[in-house]
Amino acid sequence: MFIKLNEFMNLEFSWYISNQLQDWIVSKKPFYPNLEECIIWVKDKLKREGSSYELTKEDLEDIEMAYEFQTSDVKEIKTLF
């Protein structure tokens, strides 16, 4: 298991947490969380792991990309109707 640590030994947003976030999003199907709930989930996850890491703009973009990817089937269905 790989966890990215910064110079202060704090957990950062990484592919590891991104994968956990995507698993969490999928577990909520068909009642997916919204993007804000996903960001809160990541912040809470970092806190639970004892990290004081602050999400960057790039992290937020990665969270949004993961959210869009995992919820794309809902958007496709809505556009069909």
C-alpha cells in the first residue's frame, strides 16, 4: 500500500486517496454524493489520518475529475430523457 507523505510526514491527496474516494462514490450508487460532499469526504479522510495537509487547486481538480468519472453514467441517463 502506497501513501504519499510530504516533508512533515502528513498524508497528502494522492492516487491512494483518490481511489478510496472513487470507491466511496460508487458505494453510494444510485444516490451519488455531490461534488461538495466529495471534497468534504477527502478533507475528513485526511484529518482522520492525522494530516494537516491543505488541498491545492490541483487536488480539487483531481477530485472533480474523479467525481465526474464515477458519476458519468447518471449524466448520460439524464441526457437521454
